[in-house]
Amino acid sequence: MIAQLRIDLGALRRNAARLRRLVAPARYAAVLKADAYGHGLAPVGRALAPVVDAFCVYRVDEALVLREAGVSNPVLVLGPVEPGELEAAHRARASLALWSEGSFRRDVARTARACGARFSVHAKIDTGVTRLGLDRDRAPAALAAYLADPDLALDGAFTHLAAAEELESTFTLAQLERFEAALAPLGPILSQRAVVRHAAASAAAMLFPKSRLDMVRAGIAGYGIWPSEETRCAAPALELEPVLTWTTRLVVVRSVEAGRAVGYGCTFRTARASRIGVLPVGYAEGLPRALSNSGHALVGGRRVPIVGRVCMNMAFVDVTDVPGALPGTAVTLLGRDGDERIDPNDMAAAAGTIGYEIVARLPASIPRVYDDLTAENAATAASASARSSVPS
């Protein structure tokens, strides 16, 4: 075993239940983009299907994976879609994010006519991220056109918030005001058509209750990872359980003298007679190169430093203070060993990034093992597995 990821589906479902209670009465949409933040798209989708209202993904092929896995919940594709993907998306009953008043909207409508049923769309409005979305001044006219189009079913309207991880964010409040202003001219008909309004992701749902609207799109928090320290401080009553554990094993332990260089570039030299362990994972396996001489791992219940440069497929740890560390000894990169724990935000802080990036960049090639130990979850998994054999 070079490395392994263990995913606790019970913890995943408990996190979802807690977050759903937090945001009620708003609906709860779990975000599964980037292979469910590195946790595995199909298994996570099956595990969460009974406890969430909807799913959000980034690409059409992700929606197709969920349907092939037997997931029947509504699925919204948040990212750009190629015209050649439209028929498959329609067949999968996926909703599309629409921010076009031009050719793409016509392609969507044409596909709906060819398939004999309206295409579900959610209108995206840019309120300050300056990324995707209708300009808020043009949004009312565009939404009116979507509502009038017989080939489109406008099922939602949404925006993304740029600074919602901050405790005091006047920008977030301004974005919400812009969003509400863009929808206001069509308020009665949007309400009559039950168009779902959504703006909040994990952080905003915790810090800005006003942002929850009709639905919340929660991603990172569902995996037991706090979006920011501000959210952890602001929601002390909310318990989030880490879902993922990442382990590997020592392949070599070298006894070396003081002053020995370790790794490429000789960026680390031992200050004492040392025992240097070699790990069979590097940046190609998702261990950030930025952890060179700055990160930690857990060996024998102790925190040990990552020394030298992280290589493409290998890395080094100083196990001098762990006498029992031998070739084959387990190493925890993310998770708990004894009284010590390293979570994605800990690793991210050492690497100068964010916890989102740590888990989202875990390669699909690392084997994932799914734990779901409660009787309730076992029954749910069995039911989901049975459904996955039925064409959707």
C-alpha cells in the first residue's frame, strides 16, 4: 500500500444532518464538485442522497456519475457546459446554471425541443465576484425572458458571495442587497413559480443567517472541514466531524549522522544523529511540495516533522524521537493517531493554502475505503447500491 484514504460515511451523514438543522427551513444542497472534495463522488452521493434535498456539481459528467450511481435527487451543474453535452445533461435531468442571453441559451432551448421536455435552469447573477453571472442591471430582463421561454423551466436564481468567511463583511451584505434588487422586479412571478433563491455556501450559512434564503449550497463543512477560523469561532455549538483519514507507511528508515543532507537541494541537514523515514508519497500523490521543511505527519501517536524537499513521489520525516518507527510503520498524513490529529486546515496552514485545496487535489488513484458502521447507514448504503443497478 503506497497510501490509502478512509472515508467515514457515518460522520459525513451526521455533518449533513447538523448543517441541515442549522439552515432550516432553507433547503440543503450538498456540493459534490471536485470528486466530492476528494472524498469520492459516487459513494458520497449515495450516502447523502437520503438526507439532503439536492446536489451541486461543477461538470455535466459529474451529474452523469451520480445518475449512474442511482442518485435521483435534483442535481445542479454550476459550471460551463459545452453544447455537445446538452443532450446528456437533459437526459440525466440535470439543471444548468444559465447566465447567457445569447447563443448558449438558444442551444439549451433547442435541445429541450428536440428532447420533448423543458430544460431546468437556474439563473446566475453576478453581484460582486466578477466571474460568471448576469450583470445585475440586466438580470431582470434576462430572467423575464427565461420565464417566458416555453422550452425553459426557471427553477432557481442564485449568486456567489465573495467575502462570506469574514465575521464582519459589509461586502457580503451589499451583495445580498444587489441580489435582492435584481430579483425584486419579478418578485411576484418568481414566488408564484416557486423559483428557489440561493446564495450561501458553508461559511455564509454559518455567519450570515440572512443569506440562507430558500436553499443553502454547503460543500466544505459537510466533510468536517471548517471554512475559516471565523466560522469555527462563530458557531461553537456546531459540531463537525472530520470525514477523511489519509495514511501511508514508512518504506525505509535510515540512521544517519549529524550534518547529513536530506533530499533534493540539500535544504535540510540533520542537527544530531537522526533516523530519517522515507514515505512513498509526494506531490504527485497530493502531498504539497510547500510542506518541505514545514509540515508534519503522525507516527506512533507523535507529531514528526517533514524534512527536506517533498519529491514527486516521496517525502522524508524525522522519526528520531519515535524509537519504534520501522519500515512498514503506519504514518498518518491527515487524521488522528493517539492524542494527536492533523486536519486539512492544519496541513493547509503549513503549506500556505486552504483546506479546500488539500482535499480537492487528492488524486483519484489513491485507494479509498468507505466506513459506514451504524446499522442505519449500512441499510441506507445497501438500498443505494440496489438503486444503482436500476437505469435512471
